[in-house]
Amino acid sequence: MTRSFALAIGLFIVSLIAFVPGASAQKVPGKETVPGKEWRHGTTLGVFAGSATASPDTRGTLGAALGWEINHRVELEGTGAWLVARHGDEAFAAELKVLANLTRPNTVVPYLGAGVGMYLATFDVTSGTLPAFYQQRVAGTVAGTQQSFVDPSFIFAGGCDIFASKHFSIRPEISVRLVTHGSDSYAVTMATVRVSYHVESHDVGR
């Protein structure tokens, strides 16, 4: 992963934040709210499950998320995802993302996001399933041993919140994280479905 690409990720995140104040300040005819009654910010708690694809296989993933909705357009979110153990190896991803909603509050709200994180992968180096990204970094192991790797990652995500009520939403999401080491990268793709609880009541456009 080059330094210029990392800089581009940072600029993309900053642009999402910069976009929000101007976009949220726009008024849509017929959608004005009563002063003092408009929802402004909130906290979200969520759990999710799905599948993760990373060379050479696909496996289940489970996780949890904590988010802070700054306003109608932007949310900061921290997540932790566990890739279920298989063939003696497993992984854990800890991430911080900025999410930008593409529409005003409604029953269905699509979003895009990007962020950074750390990716911890543990392998049984004798299992024969070690990806090429890690093979050149294995040194001095003996039969039956495991080795762990911790690397930075860059995350891109897209999905939508489908509000079942003013407090609960279902969120299908596709995300790609590029795990990096020097100039090399390793792609991990996740397809998940999340159930989120929104602490503050939302006007879902009904």
C-alpha cells in the first residue's frame, strides 16, 4: 500500500465530513420540521453476522458495533469483527469508520463509508492454508505452532439502514478492507446483516 493511496483515503474521509454540514443545511420543500422537534444526533448499538471472503476461503463472521450519529448525514462508527476459526486459523478486525447517508431520514437510508483499522490474523503454519501475503513473513516455525500477524487496514463500505421502527433498523452491508504490509495488500470482503438499536427515536419518514 503506497503512502499516496493512504493519503487519498484520509482525504476521502475528510471530504465526507466536510460534505455533511452543507448538505444537512439544505431544506427540502414540504419537509421543514418544527423548531425544537428535529432529531439531531444519537447513539447506536448493533450486532451482526455474515460471511467473510479472504484467500483462500470463505467463512462466517460475527461482530458488534458502536456508533455516534453526529447529525442526519454523518456517523462515526467503531466495529469489531471475528472471523470464525477454520483449519487452525482465525482473524479479528477492529475498525473506525465514517459513514455518510445519501438521503435524508426515511424508512430506507443508503450510505457509503470509509475508515481505518487493525487486522489480526492467526495461522497454524503447518496447515497448508497460509495465504501468500503472509508466507514470506513466516520464520523459524516448528510443527504444530501458530503465528500471528497484526497489520493496518483501509476499509470501504456500502449498505443501507432499513428502519423497522423508530429505534430498530436492519442494516445489510458489503465492505472491503485492504490489509497492508509495506507495498503489499490483502483483500478481505465481508457481507453482513446487522440489527441496530438507535437510542434516540428517529423520524423514519412515515
